[in-house]
Amino acid sequence: MRGAVQLSAAAHQVNASLFGASALTTPAATVAGSTPAYAFPALTSNSYGFAVQGGLQLNADVLSPGDKFWIEAAYEHGAFGYIAGNNLGFNYGAVNQNRFAGSGFTPTDYSAGWNAQAGSDCVFTSTTFNASTGSVSCQQQWGWDITGAYKHYWIPTLASAVYGSYLEEHFPGDALAGFGGAVGVSNLKEGRVGTNLVWTPLKGFDIGAEFSYVHLNQTRPAGLASDALLNESGLPSFQANTNQYEGRLRVQRAF
């Protein structure tokens, strides 16, 4: 049985800025000749994170010509995109953070009730400023994931695959407590499983269907109001566990 092995590592620069609550309340001046009123950050931080990854591919032609098995695992510290899929920058209100494609640019759609707040390489906390050194740091998170898949050819033009992944993201304890009395962040655990069936009547032309299931578990953020108070304000109750089912049909032509 033949295959391939992959090992990789990456260094990741983390530039972060913290703005005051009123930073965006004053619009830029529009009078001709005047200086625009830009919002300047209260704190900035420049640090480095890293990621390591290992993968294995095995050709399973002994079962059926073209069959393949993949397994891959990664660990990151301050470089969330390397376990989540990409470093897609997505405008999130007045905040830009790393977001991975997933579903709706978040682990689960907003219809799940709560955004899991994933995607930040670091979070400013009450211990951000080091008085002895005068330095400012953004507290980096860490996480890991493992992904596996198997593709089987029933006949040369008909194949199906099964796949699954598991991901965890953890923030420092002071990040979980929040900054300046604010609501903290959530630690995440996410599992995905799925399968597909693809017919290839012509080389480079695929017609298929896919189904996947996503389960997300998140810790309740420190400082979050009770469900009763959230409901009184018109907000949904906090959901520690959410499930999502996705299906899609695909017609794809590759040149």
C-alpha cells in the first residue's frame, strides 16, 4: 500500500488593536479643509503565534482502484486559521477577526441562536498590560483539530466519501473572565461528519449530493446575563449545544 506523509509548520504574526467603546461614535469631519476625526486604538499588540500539522494519505487500490484514505491533525497557538480552514477576514460589525468559511463564516449559522465567538487569535484582558515592563499583549488562544476521510469508487464513474473532523479552541482563564467587566468568550468543541455520492459521466464533470452534520458545544461566557434577562431584552436563551444538518446538490465542471 503506497501513499504520502506530510509535515508542516507556520509562524503567524498577530497584530491586534483595542478600541474604546466610544471610538466609533464620532464620525469623521466632512468640512472642506478640516482634519478627519479618526478613531485611534487604546491599546495595540504585536506578537507571533505558530501552527504545526501532520498528515497521512494511503492509496487503497487493493479494495477498489482509486480508493484513498486521509488523516490529518494540527495544533496552533495564536493562529486559529490553521486549524479552522483559512484566515478569511470577515467584517463583523465594527470588528475584523479571522473567520473560517464553515457555514455562514461562523461554526454554525446564526439561526443556531448564539455566535460562538470563534476566530480570534488573541483577546485583550485585564492582565494585558505588564506594569513592570510597560508592554502590552493580547492573550493568545490555542486549539487543535483532527480530520479524516475515505473515498471509495463503486465503479470508475461513481464514488462516495465519508469524512469527519473534531476541533477544540481554548482561551486563557483571564480571557474567559472578560475585560473591564465585559462578557467573556467561549471555549469551543466542534464535531462534523458527512458523506457524499458523486457521479462523473465525463472527466472533470461531477454531479453529486452531500449531507453533513455539525455539533457545536460552547461554554457559557462569564458575565453573560441569565436567560430570563436575555429573553426580557428580546434575545434568545444561551445554547451550550447546537446541532445543524446541511445538504447540498452539486454540479461542477473543472477545466
